[in-house]
Amino acid sequence: MRRFYRLAQASLRSQLASRSPGVPRAPAQLLLKGQETTQGSASTSWLKGWGIVGATAATSTMFLGTSSAFAAPIPQAEVVQADGVRVEASGGARVQHKVIFVLGGPGSGKGTQCGRLLEDFPDIAHFSAGDLLRAHVQSGSKEGNEVAEMIRNGAIVPAEITVGLLQKAMAESGKSKILIDGFPRNASNRDTFLKMVGYDCEMVLFFDCPEQVLEARILGRNQGRTDDNVETIKKRFRVFIEQSMPVIEQYTSLGKVARINTDRPVDEIYKEVKRLVAEV
């Protein structure tokens, strides 16, 4: 029986590949790793168990051997999905990255740990939302100058700009896993990311550390940053608690948060971080 289904799968793939350009395509999906489809019926659910999902009854009918499966034009493109890559009928590919948000108060060690991960995982890219925005402002481009003007006037930079910069960086990275450091800072950031990117993170690494430890670290790191003073540090920590913690709590309810105590030796922290990232 299983041999029959394997032959049927091969037959359907062959028919999909051999159709002439003038024949309308049905929005079929090939789900190679048990991935879910947002469309379906009783028949498509049954087919999914064997690796083929027709998004409409037409494709299911074709699987069962009825010649009228593609009688009516269907505008959606055929999509083949494997290892996170969506390949559309036009031949283009869009990668769905495995995104890891890295959150924690100022001085919690986000940058240090992300830097070490890059050394051990060649398939990972690391981006800081703040660094991307600063580079955009300093680029001298028309758009960058407009953002600089917003900042000078005390206006809030729209989340769409930050997410757009992240999207561009992700697309150009050539990597399958993406660490995004210091993002989302608030619920608006998260909502905009979901709307523009179209999918959520795989995991949130939350570097949890007491405020007094963070303060001592920042004051002792001597990086020459103008915001490395006690008053500004306390303000940044309050902003993190008020705006970022609700996002972390939301992801905790979704079972996506790995809470890591960073008030301990760096190597000990990294051992745990490395294990978590390797599992994504």
C-alpha cells in the first residue's frame, strides 16, 4: 500500500513539472518536513500524511486520477517548500529564516554572547537593530537624513523603518539563522515585524540580570559611550522594564522564551546559550 502512495506522489510531481506554461497551476504544496498548510480540507489532510497537500479540491481530485483537476485557472502560484525555502512558480526563492530575538537589559551581555555564537555557527548572522539604525543615519542617504531629522526633533522613528532595515540585512546575509539583538523593544516592534516579515521568531533568548549588576558592568566597561552614566543607565533599564518586559512575558506565554541568568561567569553562560541555539 505504501508503495502505491510513493508511486502516486512521484506521478503527481511529474505531472506538476511537465505541464506546459499555458496550463494554469493549482496552489499545491510539497511539505517535506511535516510543515503545516493554512489551507485544507478532509482530502488535503489525508494527502498531507503522504507528503503532498493540494490547497484546493482540484489538486486532491488530480491525485485521485480525475483529468479535470486543472480545468479552471487558479491565480495563486505553486509553492514548493523545503528546509525553510519557499520557491514560487516564477522560479524565485524567498528564504524564511530561523530568527532568534536576543533581549536583556543594558549590559546583560547580549553582544558578547552573540559574538561568540558567530565563531561557532557559520550559518548564523547577527544584527543589532540599534546599530543598523545608526548606520542608516550615518549613511548620508536621503532616507538616512530624514531619520536623523526625526531623531533631532525628538520624534519616534517608525517601527517600519527599523524592520525594513532588518529585512534588508537578513535578505543580504546569506545565512539561515538570524540573531536580532535588542529587538523587539516593544509591542509595536513585534507587531510590525510580524506584519512586514510574515512570520515570528523561533525563540527569544532573555538575558536576565539584576539592575545593580548591569549598572556596575556598564560603568566598568569604559567604552566611551555618552550614555554610560548612572542616570542614563537607570533610565534605559526602566524603559526596558516598561516596554520590553511585556513582550518577553507575551513570548513566555507562547513557550518561546529561554530565560538565562547572566549574573555568572561568561563561559558558563555561553555553554547554555550555545546548547539552546544549536537546538533551533
